[in-house]
Amino acid sequence: MKSKTVGKVISQKCLAPGIYDLEIETKIAAEAKAGQFVGVYTKDASTLLPRPISICGVSDDKKSLRLVYRVAGKGTGEFSGLKEGDDVTLLGVLGNGYDIEELKKIATSNGVLLLGGGIGVPPMLELAKELNAAGVKVISVMGYRDDKTFLLDEFKKYSDTYVASEDGSVGTKGNVLDAVKENGIAFDCICSCGPLPMLRAIKEFAGDKPAFISLEERMACGVGACLGCVVKTKEVDHHSHVNNARICTDGPVFAASEVEI
Ligand SMILES: Cc1cc2nc3c(=O)[nH]c(=O)nc-3n(C[C@H](O)[C@H](O)[C@H](O)COP(=O)(O)OP(=O)(O)OC[C@H]3O[C@@H](n4cnc5c(N)ncnc54)[C@H](O)[C@@H]3O)c2cc1C
Ligand code: FES
């Protein structure tokens, strides 16, 4: 069972309107990997459940975590006020994360294509870093609403990087798949995080090629206890004997072919 731990804010900056970049010193960074997330507690007692936020980065010394988030409501609004030296209570590290060794075996010729949409962009950055460190070729295609992009320069350190924007102000006009098609990008497999309609389109687009998607839908306890986050699966779960998986513990990363979205 994961327990709560108190971390210390190292820094926080605003990357784009409503998008914040929070660095927290915490012992749980030692076990964190791409695709996993943490539960971040608010100080407001009326919002009891921790807010799930993906790991955008793990420092090289494994002593701090980087979380990049969009202010969506009360909880994330409170986090945006955190300052250097503040305490922050975390639950984690949670979820399964990406299997770098498996991706390395699959991506032997064209590489791994990372597709991030909106606030699904941040978790792709730690994945790009870990794949690059493992010697895997990485192609990143990140999608934004407009020219208020974030983290793009950092993707360029680890991958061939392309951009899509809904209004066409940067890169390809449209979504990440429009950019993949426009640039004729070849790949062995896809890893993706973003809104559900985007993930559905990616599942179809991948066809026979392996695709791994990170489901960031609504969550409550974050530790497998409340069944507030189930997704339909193709196979019957050995534990519950139903066609369900819990996103918080069995995911959030799933093979696209295994889940019905
Ligand atoms: C595994 C996982 C990883 C996540 N990683 C990130 C991340 O790296 N960065 C980031 O910005 N956000 C991430 N999210 C979404 C984030 O958890 C929510 O935006 C946050 O919990 C909202 O809390 P709040 O109190 O600010 O908003 P609330 O007051 O609870 O809600 C405000 C609005 O946000 C919507 N909302 C709440 N939760 C979600 C959700 N999960 N997805 C979409 N809309 C939601 C509500 O419908 C409502 O309209 C992740 C979610 C999951 C499940
Ligand atoms: S959020 Fe409670 S079981 Fe997943």
C-alpha cells in the first residue's frame, strides 16, 4: 500500500497561460519512472482526495520530481500558489508506467513515436528522456491549441520533434495525427497521452502496430480501492473475473488493443 509523504517545493514557474512547472524534492523520486503519476494533496480539507498528476521529469540525482499541470479547478488552482520551501503532501509513486525494455525490443528500425495532446504532453517528456537514454530512436509529435506551446525545446534534446496546433499558428494545422501524416513519419510503435477522442483515433490509426496509451480520466482514491476509475478490457481480469481494469493500479498505461475506449 502506498503511503503519504511530505516533499518540499524547490521551484515553480508558469510555462504558458494556466500551465505550471513544479519541482518537488521528495524521496519517492528514487522509484519514479515515465508514465507513472503522484497524488498531490491540497491543504483545503474540503477537497480530501489527492489530485493525480503525471511525472514530467525525474532529476538526474533521483531526488526530485517535476510536475507540469494545467489549472483546471480548486486543487490545481491551489497548487499554482506553491512557493519555494513550501511543504506538499504526495501519495505515490502510483501506476504502472511504460516498459522501456519492451519498447526497446519493438522499436528496432523506425523508433517509438510519442504523441502528446494538451496536458498529455508533460508525461511524454520523461518517456522521451528514458527512451533516448536506452538508445531508442524517438520521434515526438506534440499537439497544442495554439501558439502557447510548452516543453517543446526540451523534447528536441531527446527526439526528432514536430508540432501540431488546432488553429494552425505553429506546425501542422490540426491534431497530432495530421502532423504525422503531413510529415510522412515512420514508426515501429506509438506511445500516447491526451484526451480520449485523440486516444481513440490513435488506437485506430495504429492498426497492426503496437500502441500504448495513458488514460488520464477521472480518478478518486488512486490506489485501487474505490473502483472509481475502471476501464473495459478485452480480457477477463484474473483477480476480479470481469472485463475491467483499474486505471490507477493496472494503468494508467495500457496496450491500446487491450482496452475498450
Ligand atoms: C493518471 C492521471 C494523470 C494526470 N496527469 C496530469 C498532468 O500531468 N497534468 C495535468 O494538468 N493534469 C493531469 N491530470 C488531470 C488532473 O488530475 C486534473 O486536472 C485535476 O485533478 C483537477 O483537479 P482540480 O481540483 O483542479 O479540479 P476540479 O475542481 O476537481 O475539476 C475542475 C474541472 O476539471 C475537470 N477534471 C477533473 N479531473 C479531470 C481529469 N482527470 N481529466 C480531465 N478533466 C478533469 C472537471 O471535470 C472540472 O471541469 C491527470 C489525471 C490522471 C487521472
Ligand atoms: S481511483 Fe479508486 S480504484 Fe482507481
